[in-house]
Amino acid sequence: MKIVYMGTPDFSVGAMEALIRAGHEIVLAVTQPDKPKGRSGALKYSPVKECALKHGIPVFQPVKIRQPHEVAVLKEYEADIYVVAAFGQILSKEILDIPKYGCINIHASLLPKYRGASPIQQAVIDGEEKTGITIQQMNEGVDTGDILYQKEILLDPKETGASLFDKLADLGAQAIVEVLPLIEGGEVQPIPQDESCATHVKMIQKSQGLIDWSQSAVVIERLVRGLNSWPSAYTFLKGRQIKIWDADVAADPGEDCGSKEPGTVVSVDKESIMVQTGSGGLRILSLQPEGKKRMSAHDFLLGYKVECGEVFG
């Protein structure tokens, strides 16, 4: 099939590469405009743009794709279908109606659950046992179109946002290659989404990483995993920010310090720091002090003195 491919981040690249390997012709790659990076302000290409240039595919970077002059550019490229994967802009009905088979989206959840911008992180944060990829027929809503194809995956007990991101990127690549021949052959039966089961998640903000120690250890540990690798869960000790990268749940944190106040350090050993939460204890195994690199709790404790009774918050 002839495809206009729309995507921006790393998540989008695997599916693009898979489509090329499967023999489909990507006639145009549509991605977000280059953005300045670092102190130099040098413009950085999106991963999808880098992939397109590697394969000699024309690149289109509209600021607002719904504008008439941007839509006119799309109409210059003859395509059977538009494939969208984390593009970052909402398509107008005029665009949705351009290709023969419409526009389909690779979404990183089992719709109708987790519509929106952060389905991968939220699945980990919520403690889901499974998630997956949905290929959906796009309409004017946000992830509200009919379901065409789904593939499921089980979450590992120590799944992180980063590890699930990679798994779902691979699963999305598999799914899109499997479903396109079915769409072309008229073998897919669209299934309307059950609105009563729909949930929506917003874009992750850095502020969501601030740990509330009055919550349970189970909830905090899932937050740590869900926000790994970005933006990370964090707390403060002696006025300095500390990111928490890995932790375990302890049903009983012990009472070495005689305190049950959430956020209080209740024990310290060579490999970990135990912190009281609203329910249970959180054993911190890996962390990152402000201005330093990520390190194990063992290495952290070689250079930083942490005592029972000190309070994170």
C-alpha cells in the first residue's frame, strides 16, 4: 500500500521501519517541526524525520496541520491510507477523508481504556496486569474511533514506563504490518468503542512525580516505575531534590526509629533506605541526588549520611 506516515518520537520509528521492510511504500513522512535543543539552541530532528531521511522519504513538518495550506500539501501525495503513531497534532475531518482507507492510529493501550497522551505510564502507575496496542480507525475525537485490531501484552511485576514503551513500540510495529493486508482485503470488522468503559489520560507533567509519602508503599512504588525514565518520581531530603529510580514494597517497615510518620526513615542498611509510608514501607534501592548521576543506594550511602528519624518530603 502507499502510505503517508505521521509520527514524531522514538515510539513511532519501529512501526515505520516495519512497514518499509514489509514492502509498503511510504510516500511522505509527516512529523513535528524541528526543536531547539540544549544551550546551543541547535535544531534537533525528530526520530521519525531521521528515519525518513535515512530511507530517502520526503518529510513534511507542518506547524498546524489543520491549516488549509498544510492540507493542500498532503493532497499532493497519492496514498491509500494514512498511518498515525504519536504524531502530536489532531487531524481535521478534511484530512481524515483524503485517503481511500482513511486514517488509522497505532495507540498504546487497549481502547477504550487510556485514551489520550500517557497510556503507557498510566498503565504502570495504575498497576494494570495487561495492556496492549489498538489499531483504530480515526475520527474527529481523541482516540474515539472504531477498533480495527488489538494485541495484548502482560506487564512484568517490575515493569517501568521505559520498558513498557519499548515493548509496545515493538508490538505496534507487529500489529500495523499484520492489519494492513486485512484492511486492504476488506477482512476487518470495525468495532465501536464502549463509551461506558472509556478513560482518558492527560500528558504527564513533571509535578506528578512528587512523592506523597502519605500514600501507600504499593502506590508509591508503582509511581516510581511508571515515571521511569521520564520525568521520574522525586522527593526532598534536607532541602535537596532526590529522584527515586528503584524501590521495593515492605509490608512491615519495622520500627527501628519508633516513628510511624509518613516520609520518616525507619532503617538504613548497606544496600537500602527504608521509608515509612501511609501504609507499609518503601525500600529505596536506587536514587539520584540533585546534580549527580543515578546510583545505587549502596553507593549513595558511601557519600551521604542518612539516619533514622530523618524525613523525606
